[in-house]
Amino acid sequence: MLREVQVANGGMLTIAIVDDDPELVLVLAAELEDASYRVVSARDGKTGLALIGSEKPDLAILDVNMPGLDGLSLCRKLRAAGSRVPIVMLTARDTELDEALGLELGADDYVSKPFSTRVLLARVAALLRREQLRGSPDETDEVFRIGELEIRPARLELSYRGVPVPTTLTELRLIEALARRAGRVLSRARILEIVRGDESVVAERIVDTYVRRLRQKLTAVDPGFDRIETSVGAGYRWKDE
């Protein structure tokens, strides 16, 4: 029987794990329960889709490589159905394609196997914190502004020209890293070091996907947006005003 833990808002934070590796699910469930989460799980994508629909978890951890309905397809179905549940993708494949496709389909973060449970727990906590901060005003929040960009780091919120811009956790940390170092070129490796802040293994070229998505979102607000510059062979920088 799963241990149920009360949290500050009087409810329970529920994590759904959808993975076909029973040993991994047991390990992750134990670690998450020790960290005061309630855990529900499924061993295939079809069952996971039904589980997430009925349980309405606060966050879902999806394995990419499952028979039948895989994690990428499950992510696509959840987003197509309008679900906004934060999603962390797990993969054993060491390819940039999986990461890029997962992000394009609406995943919020990515952890590659093998990984430490400490890394995964940090990702889970950060995403849940983002969700809890939404709609919870705090007048003491720092506001970082540069030009028409505004970032509220504590609330994990971004706006441009006064328009809220939805981002994943990593996208927001990436644009903050560039904006706080305006004019300086940051290599892909340095960007990952800043925005990930742990030992998780992530292909450096995935930074290109994050940047492309940020440009698309900001261009939707301002078609002439050009503040994120590519330095060929070196990395990216936030262009000075």
C-alpha cells in the first residue's frame, strides 16, 4: 500500500510512473515515496494513458522505449487531449533525436538512462515547484529585466513586451543564463552546465532545440525578435540592446 503524505496545500502530490521495467519502477517508487510523494504506476503506455486520465497526477514520468504505445506517443496523446501535466521523459537511447522529439511533443524535461535518482528527484521537485508557484503571488519575488524581456526566477515565469511566454523549465533557465550574460558568447557545454546543474548526461546539440523553441515562442510575440544570436562554431549569446 502506498504511503499517503499531506503537503502544505492540504492535498497530496501524486507522481505517475509509466515504464515497462518493473525493477526500475520499484526503485523510483521507493525513492519518490521517501521524498513524500504518492506514487501510481503502469507498465505500458496504453494503461498509463488510462491511469493518468483517472488519477490526474501532479507529474508524470514516462519511459520513451516501451512496446506498443511508447512514451513519445503517450506524450503526444496527452497533449492532444489538452493535458497540462508536467512530463519528465526517460530514455535509454543516447540520441539527440529522442530528446528533441520529446520536447517538440510537449515534454517538460528529459533525463537519460543511466541516471542517479537524485537527479530525477531534483527535476521532479523543480517542475512541481513551478506548478505550485503559478497562481501564488509573492510580492518579494525578484524580477530580472533586460530590454523588453522580464523574468521572475522564483516563479519560473517569462514575459516579453508584457506578454506571458510559456516555457519549459530548461528553456526558462537557458534564456535567463543568456540574458544575465548579455553580450557574452556561451558554448553549448557551458549553457548545459548552467541550466542543468547536475551530472545528468545530455547531448550538447539539444541546446539547439531549446533555442529554436525559444525563438519560435518569442517570434510569435514579436515577429522581429532577434535577441538570441548564434555564434557559428561557438554557441549563443543574448545581443546587447
